[in-house]
Amino acid sequence: SDMVKTNGSHIYQVADGRINIIETNDGVKMKLLEGISYPDTFYPFQIFLHKDKLLVIGHSYEEMGKAEAKISGEGLIAPINDMTKAIVYNISNPSNPQEEKTISLEGHMVSSRKIDNLVYLVTNQYPQYWMMRENEEVDLRPRYSDSSVSEENSVIDYDKIQYFPESKEPNYTMIAAFDLENPSEKAAITTYLGSGDQMYMSKKNLYLAVQNWGAAPLIDKMEESIHTTIYKFAINDLKVEFHSSTEVEGRILNQFSMDEYDGHFRVATTKGMVWDERSPS
């Protein structure tokens, strides 16, 4: 995803909390069309373009409904702070985009990918564990919504939540897969208890990497306590299944430190710290 996309005849741009749609006219006399504006509760930051579909991804602050607020007041369900929202538009008429589907995942976006007409959106949600001091029964499971099913937020069922046994991060990773060409089709949601903060994806696999900071004494060398766990997921259309995991020494800089070539996954890591002469990087 990016802030600007073009199909040659039109340019779609994220700017100042709205989507600008620009008619190129072969560059002779470009024209700014009406575009798409949003309320203050939604701030777009990334887009995908696929044929006559435009996908807008942004940060959303969801106002709780009265029913949900009442339950939250009783301490049973934790309030929602923020969500990552993806909105699919039909832009066959660029002057009048039509909303076709909306998907919201609780938490912030890790990354997103599009392979042909399929989109994979990954988020991290950090539960408000402090609320358990007042009520141990509070429900901290992540929530999502899919307009093709319901406009209301749904809680992930316990039997749909998997977990990474060795992860030291107590947050939820959610992976949503959906088809831009079939907006009425239900999105596939995969949920894991455990972290993933860097992402690489090929056509057949998705990789999530997370740093593991060990509790080593300060007198020890820092690099000995930093490892990165990499989780591999097999991709089959909308089906995302955990495949395997491994741990490597050091930390990953970003997504460009990872790739897949000829059936092998390759990764570059850094050990040590640039500011520590005792443990140089």
C-alpha cells in the first residue's frame, strides 16, 4: 500500500485526511475531482488500487454504541480505543466513488499486502490488562467488524484464538484476508496471542518477525540477550495457516532485511549497539 496510486487516467492520493482524485487528461490539463472526505473519527493513510476498486486503509476511533457502553460500564467488555479500518470503493465512475465494503480490526496496522485481487491486512492490538485490577472477568479479546456480515463489532471466539507459546509479547496479532472483486464475501480473520512487528510476504507465504529482549544483567553484552523470532504462515487464497517458526540472533531492521528466494527464506540481522563500545554493532 502507498499514499499515491495511479491507473494512468486518474491519480488517487491520500492528503490531509481525505482522498484526492485527479483526472490526468494525459497531463495536458489535470483536473481535481470531488474526492472522498471523512469524519474526524477516521484518518486515512494508505491505499490500494485494483481495476475499478479503491481500498482505503486508515486509523479509526470507534465511538461505542449505547449497548456496548452499558456493558463496558459494568466492567465486562473493555472499551475500544482505536481500530484499523479498510474501506473498499467501486470507482468505475471516479467522480462518484461508491462504498462497497468496510472491515475494521481492533489495534494498529503492522502492514498490508495485495496479491492480484486478494488483500492481507495485519494488525496488533494491545489489551488493557490494567482493567483486570478492578474486574478479573473483563473481556479483553480483540474485536472486528465486516460489513458483509454485520455493521456491529464482533468479539473473536476463544476457540478461534491461537497463540505463540514462546512469545513474550502479550498482544494480539490479527490477520484479515479478503477479496476486492467479491466485496460481499466474508473476510477470513486469523487471530494469535503473541506479537509480530515486522512483516515480509511472498506469493505463497507470510512472515512475521518480533524481537525478543532477554532479561540479561547490565554487565553482560547486550547482543547476547537480543534474538528475533520469525513466524511463517502458509497462504492459500484467503486461508492463512501457521506453518513454522524459528529464532535468529540479533534484530531485524525492517521488512527489507527479509526475502524469499528459490524456496528459501533469507534474513539479515544486526547484533550489538552503535553507541556501546563494549558491544559494537
